[in-house]
Amino acid sequence: MANSQDTVLISGGGISGLTLACALRRHDIPVELVERKSDLSDDGGVGLSLVGNALRALDSIGIARALIALGLPADHLEIATPEGRVVARSSTDEQWGDGIPGHCSISRPALHRLLAERARNAGVRIRTGLSIASSTPVGDCVEVGFSDGGSARYRLCVAAEGLHSATRERLFPGLHPAHSGQACWRARVPRPAGLLTTRIHFGGRLGVVGICPISRDDAYLYVVEAADARHREDETRTHLALRERLTGHYGGLVADLLEHLTDPAQVSYRPLPVFLLPAPWYRDGVVFIGDAAHANPPVLAQGAAMGIEDAVVLAEELASAPASLDAALAVFMARRFERVRNVVETSRDLARWQVEQRRDVDIGGTMKRVAVALTAPI
Ligand SMILES: Cc1cc2nc3c(=O)[nH]c(=O)nc-3n(C[C@H](O)[C@H](O)[C@H](O)COP(=O)(O)OP(=O)(O)OC[C@H]3O[C@@H](n4cnc5c(N)ncnc54)[C@H](O)[C@@H]3O)c2cc1C
């Protein structure tokens, strides 16, 4: 058995796991990372928006500026009618810090490449095609067994395994994500000329329809709609199904983009979950971060952002209390739980209100209140 008792083992090479690897190396903490897939890639969609709080957290570990250079930074969103008329600009600029924009949209592969390159350059040992089979607390360490039959002892194991974490299932059996009542369509499309920030169409036949530019050439079109948990789409005709939903009901740039929906591989459909692991997010030498601990509909664009914040805070606490893991994890939970709970529960409510097109609740005011709350230091 290998002995790595000063080392933190990260299970999962998604945004949360890779960010944690980079953050731990900033504090000179030795790190190993294992990823179940045969490569480090994001399979979650085309692109995403990172709001200022995520960028601020990434800035504290020296990554935000490179990310902003690769993506499309902006300080507002455009609000449009179903016909495509822009009726308002909603500011996302909540004063996140010097040089940090309100949000930055980026292609998921580009973000993954950046994080993986930074982790490798910082000396993280990364093994792909490998997962954790068991974990057992032994004294101050955790003994981890791997899917290839190997095993080693670590100071701590961090499960950043995403929504369907097998390690969470093993250590917290019976705690599953719930269905939010909505599903999301996402399609890779060319960036409409002149569109420099996300345009969101409210009030139409479907819940929410948005276009998010992620680079000079690319954008993604998304639709969030009410959906039964059991509903599945035929993967060979997702492009046709999305076109049928939108044709005749949306104008402007959305209508212009329909001709580009030509390939089912370019269009995905996914039910949206809600999940919050009760505190504390650790047990028997394993701590959970990112989607493995919490997930919500992307109405506030805070899923990856919360995972990034988890990673930065956990690294800070492990570095500041090197002698006492229990103390570090207790402070980590104290810094994370209420902030994440607010995001998960508000996102769940907002997504439902938007899809139901509720006029008796202050959707814009609620979004603004969360955005302002998130400016508080983590
Ligand atoms: C439609 C949609 C739109 C979104 N838009 C945004 C947005 O605009 N902004 C935002 O901030 N967030 C957004 N999100 C949320 C964001 O995508 C997720 O929160 C984020 O990708 C979660 O990252 P993660 O690293 O925690 O988990 P994951 O991305 O799921 O990564 C987990 C990794 O762990 C690996 N793994 C799993 N099990 C094991 C195992 N046993 N051993 C080893 N490896 C394992 C997986 O292969 C994977 O690589 C959106 C989500 C959806 C569904």
C-alpha cells in the first residue's frame, strides 16, 4: 500500500475537483486526483456563465484573469420579449473587485482545459480511468481502495464526483437529488453577430429561452421548461424536437438560430435536479464538494460557482489548520452551508416561478437580493 498521509486525494476531475486541486497547490498541499472517465473533459453541455463571485474566488487562486481572456466578460444581461425585442438590461455588476466583471461566459471545454493545465503545471498527480472503490478511516487518515485494486492512505479524501456521486451513495445512503419540475434544452449555435451578452426571453410559450454567447464564434441556445421527472427525449431527434418547440412562438435571434439546429449531437435535453446534502458534508475521512453536495436549476448561474467557492474555502481551511482536520472541516461547513442553502432554495423557487410565469412574486427583486447577498466575502 502506498503511503500519502500528507496528501489530499480528490475524486472527480470536474470544475469543483480541478479548482480544488489548483487551490490546494497554491497552499503547497500535496494533491492527487482521480477521474473515472478516460480523460478530463466536461460532459455537461456547451458553455456556462461564471458570475462575479465565482470569478472573485478564482482570482484568489490566480486563475480568473486567464479565464476572462478566454471567455466573453459582460456586466449586464438583456431581457427580451418572445418576439425578440430587448426591453431591459439587468446589471450583473455588483462590484466584485478590481478587474472582475459581472459575469463571464465561456465554453466548458475551454474552462476544463484551463483548470486541468493549471493543476498539472502545479504538480498535481492526475490519474484517469480510475475511481474509488472503498474508503475507511484509519487513525488520522483515510485508507482508499481504488478500482484497479490499488490502495493508499491519505490525509483526506474529497469527493467532487458530481450529482450522482457513488461515494456519497455509499457514505450517505438514501440521500438522492430530487426533480425540480423542470428540464433544460441546450444547443450549440453560432454566435449571432453583435450579441455580446446573454439575452433571456421571458413570457413566451415555454418557460425561459436564452442565448448565451461564449466566444467570438460560438453561443448556446437554452430552454428551461416544465417537465415530468420521467420524461425522456429521443436522442436521435433532439434537434427536431427543439425546433418544433420554438418555431412560430419566438422571433428575433431565436427564430434566426432555428436553421442551425441540424444535428442531434449538438442538442441535449436534461431534467434539472435539486439537492442539498444536510450538514456536515463529511463523514469517515471524506468531504463532499460541488454538485456531489448541492445542485439546483441554473436560473442564478450558481451551480459551478458554488463548487468553485467550496474548493477555495476548503483549501484555505486545510491550509490554516494543518494540525486539526476536524477543526478545518467544521469551519469549512460554517463558511459554506448557509450561503449554499440560500442559493439552492432560491434557485429552486425562482425556476418554478419563471416556468409558471408567476406575476404575484417579485422574480427580479429576488434575483437581485441573492446577487447582492453573494457579494459578501466567502
Ligand atoms: C443546464 C445547466 C446549465 C448550467 N449552467 C451553469 C452556469 O451558467 N453557471 C454555473 O455556475 N453553473 C451552471 N450549471 C451547473 C454546473 O454545470 C455544475 O454545478 C458543475 O458542472 C458541477 O461541477 P462538479 O465538478 O461539482 O461536478 P461534475 O461536473 O459532475 O464533475 C464530476 C466529475 O467527477 C467524475 N466522477 C464521478 N464519479 C466518480 C468516481 N466515483 N471516481 C472518480 N471520478 C468520478 C465525473 O466523471 C466528472 O468528471 C449548469 C448546470 C446545468 C444542468
